[in-house]
Amino acid sequence: SERSAFAKDADEPSSMTASEPSEDGEACKYSEALELHLQNSEAKVRQKTVTFLGHLGEKAHPSHAAVVADRFQDSDPAIFAVTAVALARMGKPGAAALASQLGNGQPDIEQQVACEALGRMPNFQAAVKHLKSLTRRLQDQGNTRRAAAEAICRLTSLAAEEALDLCPDLPHQLVWALRDPEAPVRAAASTALAHLGKAGVEAFVEVLEHAMPSKDDEGSLRALETAAALHGLRYCSDELCCPAVDLILRRLDDPSKRVQLAAEATLRSLGPLCADLIAEKLKAEDPEERELLVVALGCVGSPNALPYTNMLVALLDPKTEGSSKVQIAAAEALSKCGPQTGHAAAVALAEFLSKAGEEEAKTAAKQALISLKEAAIEVLPGLLGHQHPIIKCAAFDILESLGDGSGVVKEITACASDRDAKVRQRAVQALLLLKDPTVPLRLLPNLMEDIDRGVANLAISIIGKMGKSASSLAALVSKQLKSAETDQRRAASWTLGQLGELPSSTMKVIITQLRNEKNDDIRSLLIQAIGAQGPGAGSFVSSLGPEFKEASP
């Protein structure tokens, strides 16, 4: 393809050799010879000639660039591609020849390839001289427009000051491209503005200062432009971004979700200077403003917001902060700061969780404790011993996220006999988090007989999930096959198929139940349990009727 031509040489170096002409007369004769080669009827000859001039690069005579540029009209697509490569290597004359292809009336594909070649020129200083030609193409068709934006992006990354000197209205041109319907154009334009430093930030600020409507469509030009401006600020220095912090914060409440997410991403990219600026304003009198600042500090996250975790922790105390929304925002901010917030944050969040009245507050505190990981282990005993079932269940959520209940065996055991059925269910589930199987083996027999059928069925299933380590409970599980409850028989039938080799007494119970069972699903599970015994099940299978023998493995 034309685009891939810039990533590699268009052909192997030609065996043709030449020295740099020393006289205009020699250059003229040399050019005439080249023109003959370039007009040769053989496409390979024309291609090799263009490739040869490309390898000469800036050593080629200035007049050769215009000769090579004529090959853009060549009938062979391969020559079209190597022409752009050759011109890109020919320095100032090549840049001028490429820029000449950006005039009105040229085919779109030629303009696209010329833009790409200018953006990839090794001698980027020569390409920058033609920046105005590129900016004019920002209003063209899709491919040319994108190629022009990407070329400007690369050139501004290499020569920002020169770009501004040569094209003072470049920021204005790029701001217009921020509302382009194509994402690659917007991304290139916003990144190019970021390359311009202070001038780029001033352009972003101008966009963010626009009035914010009460509602807006996700794909509106305003939303696209605002999100693109926020995207560009992510690549600007912390020092330059400080004046724009308030404008970024305001966009957290933008009616467009696209803009909100862009604002959050920008805040995450900010450095310590901006974090300091946000933290200094946390004492604002307006609770809505405090909430926004806390949310912003959470978006900044670790490591730049870590110095202010104590301020966030203090906001969890109702004596310090009277707004529940600010408290919830503080818990969510601590969650985004992660495990490094430490012990003090874990203790404060556990207390906040214990006393929180709103469901949203409980959820925020729980998620924050989950994010603290190992630091949350210290507060789990207190939460599991809380008198309120909701707090206990939240503690089990945290425990499951940690994946190890070894440090709270005593508390799990106590919860297994809790008066609330939901707590008992969570305790049964948590038994799988214990490394020592003796505890679940001791508790599960009684839990299978729980008055709540949900707890009992879960206990039976947990035995199956323990696998062979719980095979000693097979006889007790087999007793559940006689239950009048279909779900209980189903759970027992599945579990018996997970316990490995079963004693003959248990197998006899299974065979008996299989003959009497009316439910097809349970019969299938019982047959699977028999089949799991392997060759040892032969004597039991022989006692079955023909219809069961055919279904057995």
C-alpha cells in the first residue's frame, strides 16, 4: 500500500552509481538522461530510476525533485508509492515538490500521500517550512485530512517553536480540528496542540471556558471538541496545566459522559503540582464544591494524591464533615488511591462502614476496603463480629476479594451459627477460603441440616467443591438423597459425583435412589456419580435394569 511504503525502502539499492554534479551543464545533461529513464516504457526501469534518486537523497541535484514529482501521474501504482518515498529523502527540493502536490485540484490520493511523506521526512526542518500547506488540508476529505493532521502532529513534536514562528495561527487551525468527526484527526490535533506548550494550553483553556449546557448529545460537536481538549491536556506539563485545573474539575459535571470520562482521565495524568492545588481548596465552604474537589483528588489517585489521604480519612468522620455526599466521595477517592493508603485508612473506612446509614455509603466504604487489600485484613475480625447482618455480609465480600480466610477462622465459625440465614450462607461460602480442611469438615455436617434450605443446599454443594478432601462426608451426603426437597436431592447427587471413590454402603444408597428417583436431572447426576467410580462401579452397574445399563458410562 502507499502508506506502508514509508516504513521500508521501496526497492533494493540500485547498482547505478553517480557522483554529485559539479557544474550546471553536467547537471542538465544528467537530468536529461534521468528524464529519459523516467519516461521509459518499462515500469521496472522507471521504478529503479526513482528508487535510485531516493537513495541519493539530499545529494541529488535540486532540479531532480520536480522531475521525480511527475511520477505521481505514473500509471504503475508501485512507482506512485516509491515517488513519495524518494521525495521525502530529497530535503528542501523534495519538500517543495511534495507541497506542490497539496494544491487545489490534485487527486485526493496524491494529496494524502504527499501529507504523509512530509510528516515523515528525515529532514523535518525542510518539511516544517510547508506547514501552512498542511493546515489548509485540514478541511479536505477524510483520508487527506487525517494524513495532514498526523503530519502536523509529528512535525510539531520535532520543531514546535519553528512551527509557531512560521504559522502563528496554527493553534486556531488545530482547535477547529478538535471537533472533527473522525477520532484520529481529533487525537492528532489535540496532541499537536500539546506539543506547542503554552500556546497549546491557552487554546485548550479557550475551549474549556465555553459555557456548559444543561444537556447535550454524546456525539455533539461541543462534546467532541471538549473531550479532545481534555485529551490534549494529558500530554502537557504539570506546571502548564495548573491554571486549567478548575476548568478540568468543572467538566466532571459535564452533561456528556464522554467529556466526564475525558476529565477523569486528564486528572489521573496530572502531577503533584496540580494535586497540591486541588488539596488546598478542600476547605471550601460549599459542600458541592468540596465533593467535586474530593472526586478530583480521587481521580488524581496514587501516587500524587497519597500525601493527602489523611485529609480524605478525616472527611469520613461526621464530626469533621457534615455532608454525606462528601463522605461518600472521600471513601471512593481512597478506593482509587489503593493499598498504599495504609492502616489508618482501613480503620477509618471500617468505622465508616459500621456506622453508615445509606446503602451508597456502605458500598463506597466496602469497595474502598477491597482496594486496600492486605491492609483490610486487620479490620475484618471487627466487621465479621458486628451485630448487623449487612455489615457482616459486606465483610464477607471483602474477605472473598482477599481470597484467604485463614486469619478469621474464629469469626467464620461464629458466623456459621449466626441467627441470620444470609450470614450463615456467606459463612458456608467462606469455608472454601480456608486452607485447613478440618474446620469445614467439622462445620458442614450440621450446616447440611440447617433449617434454612438455602443454607443446607449450599453446604452440600460446598462439600462437592472440596472434592476428595471431603470424601469422609459421603455417607452423610447420601442421606440427603432421601429428602423430599428436589433441590436438596439434586445438590447431593452432584456432590457425590465429586468426592472420588465412595464406600460400598454409599454406592448402595445411590443405586436404590436411582431406581426410585422420578426426576430426570437427578437420575442423570446419579448415573454420573456411579460412572465417576470407574471400573469399580461394575458390580453395582450389573445390578441395574437394562434401561440404566444403557445410560451408564
